[in-house]
Amino acid sequence: MSLSGGLDGAPHPTPDDEPQDWKDIVMRGGSLRQVDLEQGVNGWASPPGHLFHVRGPQYFAKRLKIPSGDWLLKPLGVDWLKSTAKLDHVLARSDNRVMDALYKAHENGYGLKSFIFAVNLQVPGREHRSCVFYYVAEDPIPHGSLLYRFIHEDDSFRNSRFKLINRIVRGPWIVRATVGNHAACLLGKALTCHYLKGPNYLEIDVDIGSSTVANYILHLALGYVNSVAVDMAFLVESQSDDELPERLLGAVRISQIEMESAVSVDSRTDRDNARPLNNSVVTSSPGPPGWFSLLSHCKKTGKVEDEQIQRY
């Protein structure tokens, strides 16, 4: 067995010694399955970063965007859930499979430096649904980096930086016309977002039922959900030259999902067995909207960023 020395000088198991990587367990165990990027349906995939255009090194001088590099965080999977009430703070639930796998890995000395980033898109309806995207940082996040600041600073900072970029890959013209394409939107200013911070994670709950207009567009889009493939990328917006170029936190493609494929969960949280939340923080921002309607609503409220793309 190969060993590596820790900071205390004691040997620690290397990832190669891990009998079964906890991340592989999580990737295979999602309620929404991983599918082929181009041909898959009713599932999720990881689109490469270059499909998205971000603020380049000369953005503030020339307003030029460039294809992004790779994501900062690795994808862990997607859960497509339904319940009788809105699902909040899913990472704190005692039945959350991602945190369960991570804590079991901790017990065996693995994943000790891993940090989970989750975005929980909360879809309103007669049955509430949540589409939860999970990502992981396996190495310590550099102190002072933009991502570090996003995790540790206050809600005002997060609201001013949390950005979504979308791409409609496949879908009827009505969805393309309603949502738009290659648009960037500051979700923290356009939506109601709740930021929930634990000792080794940050979850962002995006309430997409907080706007009447957005709800209308959302239900229009959901009527076509099984024929639409959409790419979404999350990032922290760069607002000064020294923060450029922008880097994607993570990206996901949701391909033609079936509404009824969502897995039922109990809306009640077993608080007696819930995960301990040291230094947890709950904050929120005022606003609207929803899933395929996110960018459409941003266009209506003037929150979409104009795009000039440097092509090579």
C-alpha cells in the first residue's frame, strides 16, 4: 500500500489506496442518471467549458468574451426530486446521499479536504420539485481567490457575483425565443437566492417561484421539458482586471428530462439526525424567477449582460 506523509508527519493513505472512490459512488447514485453528452435523454451530462463564453483578459477595455477554460470544480451528479413542500437546505438533510458518502469517506480517512458546492433549483407546482447540481473541490480553495471570497464573504457580495450562463442545445423555437441563448445573468440580483454554508459546503437554493411573470414562463417551458436540452454554467462574476479571465465553477447539460421521473422524498427533515452545521449561515436576496425562464426574466428586467465574443 502506498502512503504519503501528512502535515503531522504521519502517513496517510493516498487516493490510489481507496477501495471505492466516494465520488464514483455519488456519480452513479443520483436520481437523475448521467447520460451521453450528445445523444443522451432523461439525464445529465458535463458540457466542456469552451462551449461557454466568459469575460476575457481584456473585457473591461474591449468588452470581449472568450471561450472558457475547464471548470474549477468537478461534477458529482444531479438529483431530480419531488415532495409535498419546497425542499430547502438539502445538504443538511440526514438522507442526503452526497454528504452521506463524503462523511463515510471521512471515517476511512478519505476526502478530508473536499468541499461541496451545490445549486438547488426549486421548481414550484402542485408537487414541488428540486433539481440539485453537485460539484466538488478536492483540494483546498486558495485563500483570497474569487471563489474563496464568494464562499466566505457576505450575502451582498454573493448576490452581486453569482452568475448563470445558458445555452439551448435542442428545443422548439418557442423555448429558444422565450429563453434566449448564450446569455449571462446575475442570479443573485434577479432571483431569490438562499445561501447555506456548512463547514465543508456551500449550497445555494434558488427559489424560482418568487415571480408571477417567471412562473408563467416556467410553466410554458415545462410543457416542453422532455424535448429540450439546455446547458447551464455557474460562475462568480469578475468585476476587475485582476479577477479576469472568468472561470466556470461548473456546468451541466440537462437533456430532455421527464417530469414524472423525479424521485419522491419526504419534505420533513429529521432534525435529530441532521448533519451538524458548524458556523452555518443563511442569507437571501430579493427578486424573482425560474428554470428555463431564468434568462428570459433576466432579459425583461435588464439583468442580462450584453455579449461580444472574440472568435478565433
